[in-house]
Amino acid sequence: MKSLNPQPQALADLAAADPQGVAAPELRELYQKLETLLEADNAIIIREPDCTNAYFDSASMDRIQTCRHLGRALQAEIKSLAAASNYQRAAQRARANLRLGLMFGRGGLYLDMLVGQSIISTHTLADVAHFRD
């Protein structure tokens, strides 16, 4: 995710910056897979052996940073789609963003719940809500 979209930008912005690049098509495919995965039941699973200092030194923090980055990228995409009057796609991305935040808040540690809440608590979801039919 970070290699395709280092500064969380919308797909349209990525494509405009590099029309011959592969980042925008690959990111579009990643978003489609993400939406499918987020439709399934999900939660963050933390087991007792995971509750060590070493766990929080690398793998867990990388997961958290990647999730936050993905949330910001989805938010940029939602704003771009709404600005282009593509409200249906904006709503789909907003639902994916909401599901991402909810997934992170289930089954993990307090830190996971806070990250999930920060993803959900953006103005982006409220901005898209007024486009509903």
C-alpha cells in the first residue's frame, strides 16, 4: 500500500501525476479486493502469547501504521469521488472505510480500538452521508 501510494492520494490524483504508471491500476485492484475482504466477518485476533514487548516492537506497529495509511488513502479517494459526482463509488469506499475501522475495533487491544475509532471518526463519512438517495 505504502509503496503504491506513499502520500495517501486519490486514484485520480495518482493517475494524473503519472499517466503511464502502474500505481493507480494496481491500487484500484487492491481496493476492489479490500472491499470484498471487508464484506466477510472479521476481527483482529490477539492471543496471550502476542502480549509481549517484542510483539509491539515491529509486527503490530507495522500493522497499525498500514491500517492508518489505508484509512487515509480511502478518505482521499472518497473525497475525490464525491467531488467528481461519483456518489455511488464514494459511498462504496466510505462503507469500506467504515468496515475497516470497525474490524480494527473488534477483538484486539485498546490500541486497536483507538485506531479503529480514528478511522471511523473522520469527517469523510459524514460528508458522504448527505449524498444518500
